[in-house]
Amino acid sequence: EFFSKIRVVHRLDMETSGLLVFARTEFAASKLCEAWRTRDCVKKYYFARCLRWPPYHDDQEGNGEIYLSLAPSDERLKWKVVRDDEDGAKSSTTLWSVHQPQKLAENGRGSKDDSKDGTSAPVVLALQPVTGRTHQLRIHCAAVGSGIEGDSLYG
């Protein structure tokens, strides 16, 4: 009976790991959902490993903002980057920062060999979605760099 009254406040995409939020009462669920929707006291951060991140690897930038418009793709379940004035375009913004540069392997294997050009190590990014579009972080990382490692849809 206890579990039948629990309400889901937040969910994650299927291939995403992290924290789930549940409420035990309808009042708590309402307040938590409102906080999530207005981003009043909720800040979401995601960590993603990218093999290549040009703003960091090429320009030595440690943080930045990605602004792209997204719309549903012709491919089932996918979204795509579009011009702001296209039909169905929805603006999306993500803040990013380098959380942890990966070290190159001294023996010439491992991280060094994992990068596309063999000269730069992967990087772990801290991503903060300002908007909450479907697949936003996955699309933003793929549009700017190599995509999120292990992402079977956009990476």
C-alpha cells in the first residue's frame, strides 16, 4: 500500500544514470514538480565524457554556452539542429564547463588512442541544461564535438 501512493516527480532518459525524485504525498509532489518546472531551487548538472571537444582541445576554453534551435527529425525518435526561423524550431541552451580533463596514457595506449586524431585525451564535461528539450545535451555535444561517449543515437 505504501508504494501505491508514491508519485514520480522526475525521470531520466533510458540510457541516463542518476538520481530519481519521488514524493510520498500529493502536496509534496505538487511542490516538487513546481520547483522542477520553474527551476526555483532545482539545478540539474550532468556529466558526460567526450572524446573530442573542440572549444577545449583547439581553443583551450574551459567553459561556455551552447545555443542551438532543435526540431523533430524525420528519423523516428530523433531531433535535429535547425535554423531559428524554421517551422517547429525550439531554442535550447546548455552551459558547459570542463570538469575533468583526462590524462594521456604514458605508454601510448588508453586515452591517447581513444581520441579521434590520436593527439588529445578525452574530457569530462559538466553540463547544465538551461532549457529542457528532448535529447538536448546529447544533440549539443554531438553538434559541437564528438558527441557523448556511448551515446548510440547521436554520438
